[in-house]
Amino acid sequence: MPTSPAAGPLEAPLTTLRGVGSERAAQLARLKLRTVGDLLLHRPRRHEDRRHFRDIAGLQLGDAATARGKIIALGLKRWRGGSKSVFEFILDDGTARLHCRWWNLPFMEKYFKQGDEVFVHGRLNSLRPRTMDHPETEVVEAGEENFIHLNRIVPVYPLTEGLPQRWLRSFIWRALEEHEARITEPWPEITAHGVAATFRLREQSSASRPQAEARGYEMLPARANAIHMLHFPEELGDVEIARQRLALDELLELQIEIQRRRQKLQASARGLPCAGDNHLIKPFLTRLGFTLTDAQTKVLREIRKDMGGQQPMRRLLQGDVGAGKTVVAGCGALMALESGFNVALMAPTEILAEQHFQTFSRWFRPLGIGVQLRTGNRKTPDLAPRTSHLFIGTHALIDSGFAPANLGLVVIDEQHKFGVTQREKLVRKGRYPHLLVMTATPIPRTLGLTLYGDLDISVIDQLPVGRGHIKTFVRAQLATPKVFDFIRGKLKEGRQAYVVYPRVEESENGEVKAVTREWEKLRSEFAPFQVGLLHGRLKAEEKERAMESFRANKIQVLVATSVIEVGVDVANATVMLIENAERFGLAQLHQLRGRIGRGAHESYCVLVADSKTDEARQRLKVLEETTDGFRIADEDLRLRGPGELLGREQSGLPPFRFADLIEDRALVERARGMAADTLKKN
Ligand code: ADP
Ligand code: MG
């Protein structure tokens, strides 16, 4: 991420401020505070209203409250030869006494003495006597800086060892005094119509206010005021307003970056003529064995328009598991191949790359098109030059010396498994080829705008007809024998089954051991049916052999880790048992379950969750109720946050300090609109 233009004068290291020696600087660095700018954006953990205190006598059990009083007694008790201890002081505010205790933190003793005036913030966990365990404390010191700490709403910051709350608060106060005037608007031309220059914005009549309101936005304070309000608000509600303003800046920065990238591409690149002439697609569709759904056809029309257009296509294809994205990618590939260009297809796992290799070999070789596989472990023979080819691979396509001439289209399957940079690297292998990225993860709209702001979006919102239903059941561990009986029944009917284990141990080695152990058990459980094993540590050939045997129904039960999460397509497999399902995210379970329900037969997904975790089982019920991927993704985002949903590193998102992609839907839209407006003008 580029630093925002606001960073300029605030980039001075903190050691240039009064009172910061090397020891303080090291402590501040532990909080990632290195420059004045960092310090000014150090977000308070909470605020405390020190204009009003609760009387100790009035505190109720369970209340989280701040009290103020004098220490009238204190002491440290030790037992078990000194290994256990409790430090306690008694606070009196004139209305009642409050016992404050710290267990096994004997050093607390040295911070307090009798007669000290102290603030404590905590939860009352007993009434007789009134007691708080491990409250936060701050000793009131005499001094001219008391106006910073008393009789106002004060910020309470995240700290690190050795750094006192009071010192940091004074330090930030002084830094604000000195530097606040230098905080500028990062994008004055963009925010001019939505930002009040003055602090008490609601009472102010500002010329720009009607314009902001006409767009349906709340006025927000100028950045400098927002930063002041973040630390020292006049009202508690100001803190949220300040946060929104700072969040808007973060989102704007990202949106401007995304949209600039796109604009630059449009200005500098001409789309390669890849719309094709149907001479390959026609015979392909005739021989395919099914007709495309309306949704697939609609998307293909969008793709054809892009690939024949002036600018390189940048399109995201979203479609729930089983919606039939592969065949759409196939038709897109044929358009480029018809036009005389090569095509590259990248998949996130070797298993999926192998599967695509098989599918596309079957589809394309009869049409006279060469298909080559390139993964870290396997490379099929090179193809004759001077005809058009399809190259299929894993990220080895990026890393290796792979650089085909005449690359017309890049397809990335299961895009959410890759980062933005990987996507760009592959595209740069050619002269602005068209790009189609596909994902089954239904991205909630806010995230979509943020992650894929530079892509056009197509959605396959319809499953092919004649699909069997998937019925989902959540069961406790105790029910496992019954589930096995059920699976055996289905095997006898001629169906196949997956049994999936999550990462159960810390190391990958441990995981392999665990799944191998289960496999041995299941072999006798399901005999005489054949039980295969698939996990990430197997060699590429072993993985492929296992998949191949399963596809050919030489194996009836496949025991696997979540390596089969994406893309695997075996229509006769209609049962999936997922063990320890509570360890997976909902979206991931939805993906896993998408491996079944691919043929005409009714399919069954059984989620077995540890019976001790009732709450987890409750969460899984969503999957019993719906197969709507969007609803599931929203629920997941709410429960686990975007990092978990998308895979933390892969999400490609900058770490936001103030923005919250779940709560700030409106701000994301606003930032996107603002960025688009400005870039249009320039
Ligand atoms: P995904 O969108 O999850 O990648 P796939 O492309 O793997 O789904 O498609 C799932 C299965 O549905 C494949 O076996 C595919 O051949 C089949 N399929 C795709 N489109 C249709 C269709 N229009 N009618 C019937 N079957 C289809
Ligand atoms: Mg797929």
C-alpha cells in the first residue's frame, strides 16, 4: 500500500519528541508506534468518563464501572511456600469500601501505597464485601497535567510492559498539541463535499452539508478533528464519528488504488481480439452431453463481449459450487483458441489441476487442441509450436520459466485461494491477456467491492437441472455408529462416499498420522468395500492414483483431509461425512459439501460435531437449513471475520485500523463512489 499523502510531516520518528529516550522508544515500538503519525492513530481501547463517577455504594453485582477513592489499607498474602499469592487493597470513596484483588501478581504491591488516590475500572464480582478482581488501575498524581487525566472523557490505550497509561495519555496529548495543526486532508478534492471543517459539526451550518446530505451521507469531521476526537472526545458518541472518518480514509485509499490500477490498465492496454468465430465452440457444445443453463449462456455472452472489446477483460465469475463454472471457462478458452491465442488455466491444488487436465483433455483433444499440465511435480510433454494450446497448472505456472508466446486468456480457478499479486504475476506473462477469475466463495457485497473493486462481476445464479438434492444433518459424536450404518447402506446401493477430517493436530505431520489412523479403522469398518486415503503430504502421483481409483469406482470410500475442498467432481459420490465439523468455517463446509450432489441421486452430508460444544452445533444448523451460499458466507463473515473467510494471507486486504468490513458497508460504498467520481474528473 502506498502511504497516504497525509503522512508527510508526521513521519518524524518519535525519538524527536520530548521525553522519549531509547527505553521509551523500544516500548512504543512494541506497540508498532514509531512515528508521530503512528502515535496519533494509536486507537484507544476504550474511553472513561471521568466527569461522573459511580458511588461505590451504588455498584451492582456484575457492573463494569469506574470508581475513584483512597487506599485505606493494603497487603500481600503468600502461601504454598510463596508460589501462590494475592495482593489486595481497600478503596474508600466516602460512600463504601471496595476490595481490589490481584492473584499471583505479587509485584503489584510496589505500585501502590496507603493514601493513594486511585481510579479502578472493572467488574464487581462480589457484594459482601464489594470486590473487583484484577481491575485496571490508575493512580492520581499531583501535577500540572492533571487536566489531561481528570474531569473529562479520557482515552484508555493498549499498553505494553513498563509503559504507564498516564504517561502515554500525556504524551499523546502533547503530540496532538504540537502536531494537530499539521494534519491535512489526504484527498481534499474528494472529501470536500462530505467533511465539515469544524469540530462540533452537527451544530455547524456548512455550505457543503446539503451536498453531502443530498447524497445520503452523514457529514463527517475533517481528519485533524477526527484524530483529536478519537483521543479526547467531548461526548462519548464523538468517538464513533471519529472512527468512521478515519475508516473512510482507509477505505478511500484502497479504493483509489484499486480504481487507479484499473484506469491505468484501460489507458495503456488494448484488448487482444479473442471473441472467436464459433468454429470450435459449436462442435464442443454439440458433443458435450448437456445443454448450458440460461445463467451459463448469459455469462458467456458477457465474456464474449469483453474478449472482443477494446480493453482487456478483467472479470470475476461467481457461482456456487456445482453451478458449472468449468464449462464456461472452457467456452471462454475456446474463443481465445479460435482466435489463434494460447490460454493458461491456474488452479490452487495439484488435485484440481490434474482433474482439469483430464476434463479438458477429454473435451479439447478431439478438437485438435493441445493440452499441457504443469505443476510443481509433473509436466506433460511439450506441445508442438505454432498451434494454439491450453496450459493447465498450479502456481508453478507463475514461478517457473513458463512464458508462452501469444497468451490471449488467463483463467484462475478458485480465485479466493490466490492473492491479488499472484493474479497479477500470471497476467504479466503476456501482453495484457484477458483475465477470467472464478470463485465459488460467495463474497458478501462489501468484501466484493473491496477485494474485487477492479473486476467486473458475472454470476451464475442457477444450478443445472436434474441435480440431486443435498440433505444435511448435524450429529453428535455418539451417533457415529449409526452414521456408518447409513453409509454402508448407500455403498450397497452402488454409491460412493467421502469421509473428511479437519486439521486435528498442530503439525501437518500430526494431521497425516491422525487421518492415516482413521483410514485404517475405516478399512475394516467398511470391508469388503475399498477405502482410499488422500492427504496433502502424498506425492502427486499418489494423489492422482487415489483420485483416479475413486473416479473409476475401484475405491468406494475416500478418506481425506480438506484437500478435496475445491473443485473435485465425482457424480457417483453422494455421501459425505465430515468429522469434527465444528473446526471448519461454515463457508468451507459449504464448499466441501459441494463435492456431493453432483449427479441425479439424492445426496447426504453428515456433519459430526463434538457433543461437548453445543454452541458449535448450533452454528452448524445454518447448513441444515440452507444451501444458499450467500447466506452462509454472510453468517461466516459475521462469526469469523474476513480473514478467516478468505484465508488470512490470501485475502490481499491491508490491515485496517479503523474500518470494519462487516459493519461499514455504507462507508465502503461511499468510498467507492467518491473514488470513482474523482478519477472520472481527472
Ligand atoms: P463448479 O462451478 O463448482 O466449478 P463444475 O464446473 O465442476 O462446477 O460443474 C459441476 C458438474 O456439473 C460437472 O460435472 C459439469 O460437467 C456439470 N455441468 C456443468 N454445466 C452443466 C449443465 N448445464 N447441465 C448439466 N451438467 C452440467
Ligand atoms: Mg470448479
